[in-house]
Amino acid sequence: MTIERVRTYRGISERAARHYLTRVGGELNDDGSVRGDGWRATVTSETVGIGPTLTLTEVTVAFEGEEEGTLGDVIERFSRKAIRAGG
């Protein structure tokens, strides 16, 4: 059974998200997704408004994996990197 988890991060780029995913053990695929041992992540982004005049990039990472422990570890390690970098 495949487990799916979706997380959003603000203030980082898709490029940075993919880089962080490779730093936690993934390999970038030709389609832009990142695959690691027992997991896969797809990265998308959109611009969101914050108040009347400010906008930020919001990156969405859709994680998929077969084991909750593996997936949870990847998400936690990635999130530490993304939160430290984001605004």
C-alpha cells in the first residue's frame, strides 16, 4: 500500500526544494520528481498573496512511499532544511 503525504513550504523555490530532496538521499529524475530508497517526491509551486501587497512562493511537495517510517524520516529531514531556508 502506498502512503501519501503532502506538505507546503513558503519562501523557498522549486529548485531549492529539489536540491534539499537530493540532500536527504534522493535522485533527480528527468520529469523533475525526486526518488529515493522507498520514496518519491513531486514538487510544484504557486505564488500566494500575503496581505494586500505581499506575495510569496509556496512550494508543495507530494511525498509517496511504502513504509511510514521511511517516509516520515524523509519528510522530517527535508522539512528541517526547508524551514531553515524559507522566509
